[in-house]
Amino acid sequence: MNRQRLNIGIIGAGRIGRVHAETLAFRVPEAFPMAVADVNHEAAAAVADRCGIPKVSADYRDVLNDSSIQAVLICSSTATHADLVVEAAAAGKHIFCEKPVDLTLARIDKALAAVSKAGVKLQIGFNRRFDANFARVRQAVASGEVGTPHRLHIISRDPAPPPLAYVKVSGGMFLDMTIHDFDMARFLIGDEVEEVYTAAGVLVDPEIGKAGDVDTAVIVLRFRNGVIGTIDNSRRAVYGYDQRAEVLGDKGSIATANCYPNQATVSTAESVRRDLPLNFFMDRYTESFASEIRAFVEAVAGDKPVPVTGADGRIPVVMGLAARKSYDERRPVRLSEIA
Ligand SMILES: NC(=O)c1ccc[n+]([C@@H]2O[C@H](COP(=O)([O-])OP(=O)(O)OC[C@H]3O[C@@H](n4cnc5c(N)ncnc54)[C@H](O)[C@@H]3O)[C@@H](O)[C@H]2O)c1
């Protein structure tokens, strides 16, 4: 296609594949979505049609074998990520891979080794780092604006649980949902967690418990630098998607509120109120999805380091496995016990 543009192939044309395809097609002039593949050909064709993507296939190998394509976005189901990373790296493609890379460390390590051997770039889809609210919190911590951090509190609640069929294959709440919060914790504090302690239960839907998962949790994080963090998770907040963070340091604190579809307040004799927050991630994190893809394109085109590395993809999985072990064994678990 256009020689100044980075040609990109998209593997997986479901919910997130479509979001990233739209970003490439309409919001990043430096890139071009050249091909899309999905085992569900109809899904790929629909995204291609919407985004003006010239090549459509039911076989991801058509994307990997296409010499006009320099980079791929892996947006297929979680279980396919690790193998696709290995194959894409062997084909010499730069890779953006959705979270999580995999649910097991052995398969993640195999994927990261393949990337390192091939010398290609790998960025992981932890989009929340690119959210303007959370980026401002990070800036306040990194610049010393709130002083030395002491406490981190992340509130991360979904509006409603996912379908049971999804719960069963997702790897569980800690690896599917909390994984974003584990990444956010490392990102905001700029240091590593050494130990986690989980209190969790099934309070939203007994069927989630029968599937072996939990739906409500508080996870205490002990950072290497002494910061004490807490993550507050629920699979159901009836008022919508609840996504907030606060850092308290010795010079002050910084906190973020939820995002709303409008800024209006209704004041009456009974109450002062506003509309509910944005309902879920597709609305709440729209801008961050675009920003992470823009950052990937810039890193590849400019041969610069990616902002979210393979190691950044691995550590939250270790944290998720530790959180589950802590819940199972009802004790604090050091990350070194897992990794
Ligand atoms: N960063 C985020 O906030 C975020 C949000 C949503 C999803 N995700 C991640 O993105 C991935 C996809 O999630 P989704 O919600 O879009 O799921 P989805 O089920 O809507 O879409 C996945 C698509 O992948 C296709 N697929 C499966 N195996 C394939 C293969 N071998 N080759 C090509 N296509 C294949 C399926 O047919 C489906 O269309 C998951 O790993 C999920 O964790 C991340």
C-alpha cells in the first residue's frame, strides 16, 4: 500500500479486534490495516467492510505469510495468544498482543523467548496505562508531586458479570479482570509487588462459585518500596463501571473519579444528582485503546522501545496466580513462591 505507512494485520475480529481495526482505519494515519483474519470468516469480513481492509481470511497464516505486512495485532481468544506470538515472531512480524499473553507462565516464557530470538517488538494490551486519569496519577507519583507514596487504592468493579461460559474459560477473575489492576498497581507506583493477600468470595452469583471462581475481592499488595496497596474488585456494581484510583504520599494525595457521559447535575428540592457513569470498558476506555495502538505504531515505525513490554505482560500473571493461591490457602503469598 502506501510506503510511508506501517501495514498491519489483525488476527481476531471480535469485540476488541474491531476496536483496534477502527483505530487503525480512522485514527492513525501512519498505519494501514492491510488484512484481517478470524476463524469466523463472517466476523473478519464485517470488520474489513467497515474499516476498508483489503485482505480478509479465515486463516491467520495468510496474515503471517504476507510480506507486505510488518506488524500484527493479536486480538483473538486468550488461549490462542501464546502460539500466535511464537508464530508471528518466527515470521518476523512486530507484535501487539492483547492481555493476557497466556494463563500459564511456561507458555508465556516460550512466547517471550521466541520474541527475543526473532528480535521483533512485542507490546501487551494494558490499555489503562494510556487513560488520561491514570496517566495523571502516574505523573504525580513519578514527579514527586504527592511526595513519597505510602498508599495505593484501586477500585475496579464491573457493571455485571460476564456470561458463565466466559467465566469458565477466562482463567478466573484474578487473571481476567484483576490482571488490569495488577498492571495498574505496578504502573502507578513504579515499583514491584513482593507479596499479596486476598480476601475473596462469591456474593454476586452462586453459579460463578460453582464454576470455581470468585466475584468479589480485596487484594492487599505489599510493594518492595514499602507502599501498601489495595485492590477492590466486584463483578457487579449496579450503578455502572466503577474505575477509580488514589495514591496517598507524604506531600498529599491524588485521586481520580469515574467518567460520565455528561457533566450535568440535576438539582431539585429532594436531591442533587447526576447520571450514571459510563457503563463498561468499551465506552470508558475508548481513548486509551486508540492511544495504545498509536504508541505501538510509533514504537515500530520509529524503532523505539514499546511502552508495555513482554515482562510487563508476565508479571501481572504471576500476581494473579499468587492472588489465587492466597485465596485458596488463606495466607499472604510472596510472588517469589510463584515465579
Ligand atoms: N485490553 C482490554 O481491555 C481487553 C478488552 C476486551 C478483550 N481483551 C482481550 O482480547 C482478547 C479477545 O477478546 P474479545 O472480547 O474480543 O473476544 P471475542 O470472543 O469477541 O473475539 C475473539 C475473536 O477471536 C477469534 N478467534 C479465535 N481463535 C482464532 C484464531 N486461531 N485465529 C483467528 N481468530 C480467532 C474468534 O472467532 C472471535 O471472533 C481476549 O484475550 C481478551 O482478554 C482485552
